[in-house]
Amino acid sequence: MDEVDDWFVKLPKDDAERVAGAIDQLAEHGPMLGRPTADTITGSTLPNLKELRPGSIRILFCFDTRRQAILLVAGDKAGQWQKWYDENIPIAEQRFAKWEVGGYDEER
């Protein structure tokens, strides 16, 4: 997703390294990656919505039908705990729905 890419390139070096490490673990372990690096999200219409958890940063993602991880929304939830999820879960759901119908050209 361009939105996640744009967010990532603006991160401070330390945060970018932590995020890259979590993404590398996701690439290596796929759907089997669990806590503390990844966890399942509750309160979503998507039963397989998950999050990467490098520090206070969260990256919401789903696996598509090809078992490819789609990074949907990213941000730092420090000081926003539940509010961050309330705002970003609906965005992730919308982006994944768009992905499923071919609304993004990336990685297709």
C-alpha cells in the first residue's frame, strides 16, 4: 500500500529498523507469526485482521487468498491506545475490501 510505504519512509532510523525487523519476521514465518511480534485484532469485521507490534508502532495487515501479507495501516499508538484502533480498524477494513476486488495495482 502506498499509504504504508509513505509512512515508513518518514520514520526515524531506529523505528524504521524495528519495523523492518518485524516485517522480515512476518515474511519468514507468515501466518504462523505470533506474540509478541504479531497478534490478532478483535473488534473487526475481518476475522483474520492482525497487527505487527514493533514497540508502540502498530501495522494492521491481512493475508489475501494467496497468503500474501497486505500491510493496510500503520502508525504509532503511543498515548492513543484504544482510540488508535477505533480510528484505524475501519480504514484497514476498507483498504482490504478494495484490495480484494483489485482496487490496488501493487503486487498483482
